Amino acid sequence: KVNEKDTDTLCCVTSTAPVNIAMIKYWGKKDTDLIIPLNGSLSATLDQGQLCAKTSVAISRSFKNDRLWLNGTEQSIDNPRIQSVLNEMRRRIRKRKFDESDLSESFTQGMSKWHLHIVSVNNFPTAAGLASSAAGYACLVHALSKLFNIEGEVSSIARVGSGSACRSMYGGWVEWLPGEDTGSSIAVQVAPEDHWPEIRVLILVVNDQKKPVGSTDGMQATVRTSDLMQYRAKKVVPKRINMIKKAIFDKDFETFAEVTMKESNQLHAVCMDTHPPIFYMNDTSKQIIRFVHDFNNEENTIRAAYTFDAGPNACIFLLEENVKKFISSFSRKFPPSSYENYIRGIPVNFEQPTPATPVKGDLLKYIIHTKVGAGPAIVGDEAESLIGNDGLPK
Ligand code: DP6
């Protein structure tokens, strides 16, 4: 914790934050500056043991300007989303009530004017196609709110960085309440990470060269041109949020899975209804959908659910007891060119169909095996900081 004596030295905080995967999808804004969504959404926060962002933020009177380094490269701090977060953070600092035992008002007010150095890394490859911006902005906001001692609701600060980032501010099962303005469009935890410990998540990383249309542009094209989108936001999503929340509370996997798959399909349906249409799934994605339905039909019970975001990679939700069976059966159908480093994350002892017969074009790169996990956390050990004593990346 900083105090007034330290004004010339460097104050630094390091946090880690998770990735989240939505079962009920956010797609479309009614306010593009404040990032107020057309409909609510609901996600699972993934364990940081497998996937996370890590961010160190430092402040010092000696810094000449704000600077940002992402995955080892300095980036412009003028990125409007980063600026929104910094402005919102500084606004909160200025308006908060000061507690006598806290930092003195003049000191923190002064601090809000000093410059920041921000260093952030993801521990997962961009190929994983995960919304790395969600973990990144959640991590930035967590670290800054600790540095400036901001108490209470901060998911709305993460939201102005990237909408889905507000859901990464909590662990477990998280709902983003759409709200009407910046104060009411916030994330809330609907159940903690230990509520349904049997749930496992497989991210099937598909081989794909194409760079899809980014979510930010894609969703507004949908809002502008799709008639289905209005129906979805008003009529479909509110019902599905209630259904899936009940399924999560009751640990009713079948209902959970059905709503999740229908939601994914509806997201891609409104993308197709966008004019001109947007395609995020490729042929492998569609084969994976077929595979999951066949896998479920085999024993006449829903044992796995797929969900796809703005890219071709599939995210599979299933119970731990079905992981081995799923991967064995999946790798028979989609044999990788090598089993080396094929399963990443939580180890699985599955039957390797030998020899692996590579199919033309290698449909799949690898699988990340993970589970539901906790929200952002402070990294206490200074050795783990990404910023050195000179205020620059280590
Ligand atoms: C398909 O949060 O990346 O992953 O708010 O413009 O930054 P911006 O968009 P972003 O959109 C994510 C959309 C999604 C669905 C979801 O995560 O709910």
C-alpha cells in the first residue's frame, strides 16, 4: 500500500484475470461509446491455471507520459478503449469519498494526474481465438482499482474497455445485466466457481488462416441490418437467461446444454441474417456441431454442448465423467497429426486411436482442457511483477 512518503518512488500492482465463455451471447450495443448491450448475457469464468492475462500497473511522479506494453511490444496508449478505461478510472478517483485512514485526498487526487506504465501479457496463444481482450481489460481494471484503492462496483469500468470484459471481473457463473446507463450495466456473480465443480470445458482449437470480422464491427453490422436481431434481443434472450440460470442452480446439465447450443446457433443465425452476411464458423466447426449431436444421440442423453464465438474454434461444456469418452471419440473422428502437446491444461488419460491418421489439412491444432474458475486476483510476490524498479518492462 502506498503512502505519502513514497511520492517519488514507484508504486506498482500486479493482477491476473480470467477468460470467460458466454453461454448466452452478447452481440449488439445500444450505446457504442459506453458499451451498453442490447441484451443481457451469461458466462462461465475459466480457470486461470490454464488461461489468464497478467498485468502490472505502475505509477510514479517521474513518469513523463502514460505508456503501454502488450505481450512484449509497446503499443499506443491512444487506443480509444484504453483511454475510456483510464478516463473512467480517474473519474472514479476524483468523485470518491475519502476515509480518514485512507490515502489523503490531496495525495490520491494528485496521483490520478500522474502517469501510468502498464505492462500486460496473456499466457495463451492468440491462435486459441479466445476473447483475450476480455481477460486483458478485466486485469487492467483490477490492477488499477487496487492501485487507486477503488472499492465496490468496478465491472462497469472493465465494460468500457470491452463489453465481455465486465464478466471476467467475477469468478464462477456470471451475468451481465444490460442496464440503461453506465452505472446500471454491470456484471454480477450468479453462482460461485465451486457451485458445479463437475463441469469441464474443452476448447477445440481449429486450424484456420482466415481472420474473421472483429466482434465490435460484426455486432454493429448485425444491429444495423438484421431484423432477427431485434426479436432475439427482446423475446428470446430474457427467457433463455432465466432458463439457464435455473439449470445452473439445479445442476441440470441437459437443459444447460440445450440452451447453450441453441444460443450459439442463434448468434450465428443473426450473423447470417446480417447484410452482407458474416460467417464465423468454418467447415470444421460445422463438423464439430454434427459430431456433438451424434455423440449425444449415441446414448440418448445430452452429454456435451458446443458454443462458438466470433471465430471457428469450438468450446465444449461437459461433465468430468464424460471427458475421456468425448476426447477418445473426438480424436477418432478428427485425428490430429501428432498427439504431442495435443491436450493442454488439465491432463486426460484418453485412449489414443493409434496410429493417428492425419487427415488432409489437419482440421484441429490442439485441445485446451479447463474448468470453471475464480475471478481476478492480486499477485503478491514482487518477483512476479512485469515492471522493474526502473518503471520499464522487465
Ligand atoms: C461473440 O466483448 O469482444 O464473444 O464490446 O465491442 O469489445 P466489444 O466486443 P466483445 O464481444 C464479444 C462477443 C462474443 C459473445 C460474448 O462473449 O458474449
